[in-house]
Amino acid sequence: MKTATVEARYLIETPLEPEKVAAIMAGEQSSGTFVRVAGETEALRERAAAKVLSIEELKPLARPSLASAYLERKGTAGPYRRAMVRIAFPIANIGANLPTLAATLAGNLYDLGEVTGLRLVDVSLPQAYRERFERPRLGVQGTRRKLGVEDRPFFGTIIKPNVGMAASEIADLVGLLCEAGVDFIKDDEVCADPDHAPLAERVPAVMRKVRAYRERTGRDVMVAFNVTDETDAMRRHADLVESEGGSCVMASLNWCGLSALQSLRRSTPLALHGHRNGFGAFSRHPALGISFNAYQALYRLAGIDHMHVHGMGGKFSDPAEEVASSARRCLRPLAADAADDADAVLPVFSSGQWAGTLPLTHEAIGSADFMFLAGGGILAHPDGPAAGVKSLRQAYEAVASGTPLKKAAEGLPELRAALGFFGG
């Protein structure tokens, strides 16, 4: 019977033979060590050892990307050979254990002395294994049903200023934004449970405004309260949001971690809005860390519903194609052999977004299945937040109809003002 496996793809850099380094990687993360040990039988190795599936060598480098005291001690110099390596890890070694899956795919590999660069590029897993983990509670289509938004993106914004306002002031701003026509409002990643606006006060104050708006207009607005905290506190915060009629909570994925997100997912029916702040520390160096394809796989197994991908033409360092490919990956099934895309998560574009960045965003996705968060693009619109929201909708209608924004803006004052103010 064929052994069920999870496959990982790596970029490695080393002055040694790539085949030798790949074998070390497979051994380090499964049954082996640098020497054969007692009890490590051939039968055990056949059952539990990771296997190198392929090695594709790339152009070498004259200088190392990273230092290695191990190689320096041995007097080993370049050229520094680069290769894409695929390794299969037996699922039986891991079980339905998300932190251990992450430790197996990465773990000690970044510390190996033999490498001067190592990056986890992608993860591929079978649907049968994916079924052992959490799924989104809302995902793309559930978020559409909850908010009654069809055939267009979700337009939202972020509470600004980031911190400093009292709970009552934040509630007043949320009320203003509801009236402006947003679909979604979120806390900033640095505003979770501050002394000046604790969640115990902020959630009831904000939700009073949202409920009143919902009852009066019949239109719902989703607020993502930042519940980032230790695990038990996050569950308590989510319970409070649910009891007040809320539908979403946000967490800083990298600082809460996989197991905390799993625990939160299992304890609440609310949408989990995944904020990836800090991701650059894991991904920005091209020869180190983890790419978005691998990163999203791990956090999707924790059951999140929405995932930040940064923005097209935004303020961060990501090239446009990386942002676009990240968003498209969110919308595809997690497992390669999945029968449908029911576990897709909603890609969230943010950072420096406004009406003028919508054409590139729509082109990147090829559909309306995305969330578009504009802080200044709404709140700093010269004619006010309502005009900011309207400019986004006008921009999307122009894009969907194939009309250039400048031409569409001739008869649309809100879009015209946005193009003049933000585009100038």
C-alpha cells in the first residue's frame, strides 16, 4: 500500500552536493540523524523515513546568501549551488497535529550548517489529510451570504487613528462608517485590548451602533474585532463578540500561532480574519524563510476565513505579481486532489488602497471574490467617507464594464475627486 505523504518543496543553497544536502534534510526531519542509531531498522526507515523526490539544480552564486560557521570551520567555500528540492514526509509521522506538521516541514532545517540559504516554497497535501483539520466557517460564500453582497468585491476600511480613541469614540466612527456604506470594518493590528478602549467596553459600544444600523436599514456590516491575546482570552473575547451579535474576530496570525488559532476556530462560529503582520520577517529574504504558498497552507488548516495578501501598488515591499499570486492561491482548494473549492478563503487586499488601485486588483484576481480595504482611500476622501465608499463602487463598476477610470469619472464626482486627490 502506498504511504500517504505531505510533499514540501524547498529552495536550497549550499557549497556541497545538493543531493547530499537533500538527504540530510530528509533524515533530519524524519527518522534519521547524522549517524545510524540503535533501533533504526531498515523496516522502520522504510516506514517512517522522508524521501527525496526530485532535485532541480539552478544557477549557482559566487557568494553565500547567509553565513555558516559550520562551513567556515571546515574551510568549505563556493561556488554556492542552488537547487529546488522536493521531499515527501509520511503523514503517519505527524498525525492531525498542525504544530508538528510545521515543525516537520521546517523545524531545524533553517539551522543546518550545510546550507547558506533555505526557503520552504510550497506544501502539497492530499484531501484525505486536509479533512482531518479545520475548515473555514464562512469562507468566501459564507461571508457573501452573511453580508448579502453578490457580484462585487467587499469594500471595507480600518479604524483610524490606529490607537488612542476611547471605546465611545470608536463606536461613533463605526456608526459613521456604517452610514457611509462599507461592508466591513476592522481594528488595526496594534489595537487589541488597550487600556483606553478595552474590548469589554469597545465590543458592546460598537455593536450597539451596528445593531441599530442593521435594524433600521436591513443591511449588515461585519466588524472584525482584534482579539489577539493568549488563547483563553481570545476565546473569551470571541464569546463576547458573539453574544453582542457580532460575526467576525481578527487575530495576528504570527504572534498567536497555529495551535492558538486552532483552539479559537474550534470554540467559535465567527469568521476568523487572519492578519499576517510580521510575515515579511519570514518571507522577505529570497533565500530564507517561508513563501506565501506554504504559509497559507498551514494557516488554512487552522480554519481561518479571510487572509491578508497586502495590496497592488501599495506601501509594502511585495512585487505586484507576488500579491496577485497570493490572492489567487487563497481562492484555490488547499488540497491538489480536492473535488471543489469549498475550503477557499477570502483574499484581503490592504495597504495604500483606493479607487485607483482597483483595476490592477481585479485583473490580478479575475473575479469579484476579494475584500478591498481602504483606510485613507475612504476616510481621507476629500468629500468624506461616504464619497470614499462610493468612489470604490464606481471604480469597480467601471472596471467590470471595461471602462477606463478616467472616462468613467467624467460623470461621477466621487470617483473624479478620488482620482484627483489620491492620484495627484
